[in-house]
Amino acid sequence: MPQHDPVPRPDPLDDPDYAGFAWGRYKRILRWMGVVSVTTGAGAVGILWQSLGPLPIHMAIATFLGVSLTILMAALLMGLIFLSSGSGHDEAVERHDRHEDSGVWRDE
């Protein structure tokens, strides 16, 4: 049975230097993914325009926003996962494991 460390570890993002590095990396990922999402949205509209002919303006805008914002939302969430994992937040969370025999939840 693993034992807990009696002294809690400090949050890595409490260190201003490391927090600046981690958030800077997150913002850099988002800037690149913003460019990728806008490019992909424009490409989707271009492909539809080429295959279907001229699109109604509302369809073109809806397609562009739908594709771009979907990719950007995925990038935001994945970036937060990388931020959480890279900063040590994932390791700092207490683990609650289910006891296999009794089916009772317990802290480990």
C-alpha cells in the first residue's frame, strides 16, 4: 500500500518564473493553432466553393466559423491538458482508488 507524503508539495504554478514559462508555452500553442484553424476553415469553404459552385454568404460564414471554432476549441482543451500535465497539477491531485474486494472507495 503506497504511503502519502506527510508534507504537501507546493503547486508548481506558484513559482512565478515557472508559471510564466508554462503560460507562455500555452499561449504560443494557441497562436499557432489559431492560424491552423483559420487556414483550415478557409480551406473548407474553398473546397465547398470549388465542388458546389458559389455558396450563399450565410453558408460560407457558417462553414468557416464551424470548422475554425471546432478546431480552436479542441486546441484550447488539449492545451489545457498539456498545461496541467506539464505543470505537475496531475500528480498533485489526490488519488482515490476503489478497493477491489469490498467495492468501497478509499483514499490511498
